[in-house]
Amino acid sequence: MSQNVTSKNAQTAALKKSTKEVDGRLARGGKTRAALLESAFDEIYEHGFQSASLANILRAADCTKGSLYHHFPDKHALGIAAAQAKINEHFEKMWFASLAATQDPLTTIINCIQRYMDEGDARLIRLGCPVQNLSQEMSPIDEEFRLLLAELIANWHNALASALRRGVENNTVSQTANIDEIAALVITSHQGNIGVLKATRDLDLARNTMAALFSYLNNQRPASA
């Protein structure tokens, strides 16, 4: 009887050890993948996808080439995954969370755009918007990148439109407002402003563009507001 108990205890201990080892490998693997996505996105943002260096990515992530190819078959797959993960993360932080919670979307949109000047990535003025950069570089030559970027922009448009419709229901947006036009203008105006800022480094010009857009948005409120 005691031998059976000892055997069962040994099996339990071995199972716990095996599970712990597997959990440890999964955790390390997750950290490695996250580090690769982070460093790949930074490298692509700085130099563009085509000029991005795998050596720089591996060095920044503190990973081996074997670790890279364990998670991604090639540079293209890494670039797609990095763009999707980091741009989605950016949209969630800068737009989606606020839009999903607001009852006053016009004010929220204005605040989101203002945050780009106050709290945005310090590289924004020098490097511009990563969505815009990748759109210009990769959309004409790579359909997978183009479709990814188109989906990201569509998700942004949908989040804006959904919040604006909620504003119509809550009487914080005019009943006569054209929701799709407002959402489209916000995206294209904001993207264009960042592109011009990248080229000119002229903060006054960027702020004047923002002021014009904010004036338009405030005119979309109900007359009694």
C-alpha cells in the first residue's frame, strides 16, 4: 500500500514539475514574441519595412535568429504581425477606449486629437504616423499590407461612427449630422495634418488645422447645446 502511495506521489510531483516547465517555456516564449513585435515595430517605424534590419530587431529584442524563426517564418510575417499588434494597441489607447465609453463623442474626438500633441509618441513630428507611412510605402506593392491597413482604418471609422450615432441618440450630436462624413473627415484631416507636420515641423500650422477641424466638429452639435 505504501509503495502505491509513494508511486502516486512521485507521479504527482513529476506532473507538477512537467507542468511548471511547460508554463515556464510558454511564458518565456510569450515574452520573446512580445519583444520581437516591439522591436520590429520600432525598426519599421524608424526606417520603413523594406529597409528594416533583422539584425537591429534581434539586437533590440535581445533574441537569437532561431528564436525569431520559431515565432515567425520570415521578415514579412514579422512585419505584418508587428504592424497589426502595435497599431491596434495604439488605436485602443488613443481612440477606441475613449470612443466606446463616451456619451459626448464630439468632445471626445477633439480630446483624442489634442492628446496627439500633448501625450502622443515623441517621434510623431519627425517620423509621422506609422499607418500613413506604411500605407505610402507598402500598399502599392504588397496586398497583404494594404488589406491590413485598410482593415485598421475601417475599424477606426466604425469606432468613430458608432460613437457619433450614440451622440445623436443622446442629443450631443445634431440629428441632421452626416455621421459617415464626419468620421471620414476626422480620419483624413488628422492623417493629413500629421503628414504635413512631418514634412514642415510647423506646429503652428498643425494647430491651425486642428482648430479648423474642432470648429467644424463643434458646429455638429444640436442648436440648443
